[in-house]
Amino acid sequence: MMIKTKIISVDDNFKCARTIEVSVGSKVAITPRRVLSASRSRRNDETSLRNRSIRGFIEIYRHINREGLLRMVSKKSYMQRFNYEMSSILKRAENDITVGIVEYNTDGRVPEKKEIEDLFHLFNDISLDILVPPIVTKLPCEKYIKFLDEFIEVYQTCSFHAILVPVIPHYSIVDIPRLFEYYAKKDEISKNFVCVDFNGGNPLSQYTFVSKIVRESQKFEREFGEPCLRYAINLKYGKATKKQHVVPAKDIIIFAMGFNLFGANHRLIPRLGGVGDYDLATKIFNRVDYGYYSLEMAKNTISDVGNYEVKLIDVLEKRSSAKIFNAERHGLESLEISTAINEQKLDKYLRSKPRIAEDESILKRINKVNREAYIGDVSKYLH
């Protein structure tokens, strides 16, 4: 099995923004697309959304530390529970392309061979489509590359496995080319799909990071002759506290900066210095103006008109519904953005959103990424 990608359209103004058809076996999806996150908790399970138009990709993201891994492989009941959860999620996915991601916390220690084998076998399910190599937090890039060597060795020994794709942990822009060069030499790694960890940040504050990823992945396109899908994980709308009732959506605009997919943020955001006693607060996404609103302001401001599965009143009654509320609206907006790219109107569409238009720095950085990252028309290199 392999990933196949095909460019449908490229925006005239934001040339890094593209609609791409992606297929894995009989499963086909058109990007841009919001990846829905599967969760053990029903209140956080974005895959409960039934609207087929916003489905297409599902991520199974798990946090594991060494103690948890040992407990899982040594106690049959823990492993049975994990396997049951995996098989249930994959069964519900049906025609959605599934992506498995594990974040492994070792406190900066290089995992041992047995740990690497156990990590691989956790996600070695016959129904999983795409596998992202484990993200080992706090591990320097040089040591992470050595870890990847061992992980790929384990991958090679198994008779069945999902498609292995590159992952770029949240390293400095100096390390990014080293990782792309490493992946380019590995035949076991797919070259038309890259997963990028934003570590709970947003693409505007990390626009140099975004530019580097887009530029390096375009080199993949030239070398290997196929469009490269870019998938952002652990992306957040921006920095906000309870004191800020509305902030602009700095996550979904990544579709104008060369990325095709983004999923939920799974990183805990530490309290920021200089914000007093305020904690990061629940915010809900308003499709009309691309603002994220506090619940207090949303109930008096947002007109929740539309045939939504999760309504504003649901979130006001139970704020834990906000995650699925936002995912549904992200999904519907990804369809609008896809249409805007196809019609060469993405710039106009983003400017129609007041919270984006009123902040000049947002559009400036989107334009800057498109200028700096775009390395010319690669269509002649693609099949």
C-alpha cells in the first residue's frame, strides 16, 4: 500500500496554497482538510462528527511515558484495553484515512531497543493506514536521528505495517534540513507526506519554521516527482488568557501557508510569564469573522445559524463540547478554503474575515511565507 497525491489547483496569489487529492488504497480525500482527533473520552472525540463532507482523515494520538509503556506490555489487561480502543477507532473510521502518532516522554533519554520494539507494535495494526515515527520529547536532533535508525530497523522486520511517513519534531530551523536529508535517503519512508509538530504554537509566531518546512518539502517534490502533503499537529489558535475575550484564528490560516492538513492540539500550554493570575481559557471558533471567543462573549455575540451537529447552546451548557464544536467548524471552513483556492480567491476570502483583515501583521506574514518558501513552479517535476 502507498500514498498517492495529485495537485488539483494552486492559488494564484498564495502559491504555496494548494488543493491536493490524496489516496491510500481505496480511500480518497481532498485537502485542505481538518484532521479529526479520536479520543477515549466521548466528550473529546472529534470522530463522533457524522458529516461525511468534513471527514477524510482521522488521527490517533497517544501520550506514553516509559512507566506507562512497561505497564502496558507487562499487564495483559492494559494491552487488551489499548488494542480494543485501537480496533474500535479504526473500525469507526470506515473510509477515513487513519494516522497513528505516539508522543513518547523519556525526559531526554534515548529509548532502548526493547522500548522501540514495544512502541512500534502498539500501532502495528492491519487497519492503520499511516504511521508517524514516535516523537521523543526533549531528545536532541542528533540523538533523534539515531533513534529513527533503530525504529526503521524494527519496521523492516515486520511482515505487515502501515505506511511510514516523515515527522519533523519541533526543532530549530537549523535541524530541519538535516531531517529532510535523512528521510530522503530512506527507502522505507514515504516522500509525499510529512507530519510537522508545532508544539502547541501557531504558524504566525513560527513563520520562519513554516517557511523552512514548505521549502524543504518542495525539494522533495522536485527530487521524487510527487506533491508532498504537509500535516500540522499540535497547532493552536494563538496565545490567549481569560482577560482576552476575542483573539484572531491563527491556526486555520495555515492552509494559506502551504499546509494541507491540521489536527487538534494535544500539548498542554504552560502558564505564560507576565499574565498575572489568568489561565488559558476555553475559546470557540466563529466562522463569520475568524475570531476565537470566550464563552462569556460568545453567548451575546455569535449567531449560531446553521445545521450544526454541535451547537453553541451545547457548549454553553457543557464547555467540554468546545473541542468538537471547533473541529466541526474548522472542517466546514476547510471546504470553503478549498473552494477559494480552486477559484483563485483565497486572498479575498481571508480579507472578508474581520479578525484577520484588521490585523495587518497576519496577512503580511502569510505573504512573507509564500514569497520566501515558494521555490518556483514544480508542476513539471510531478507525474
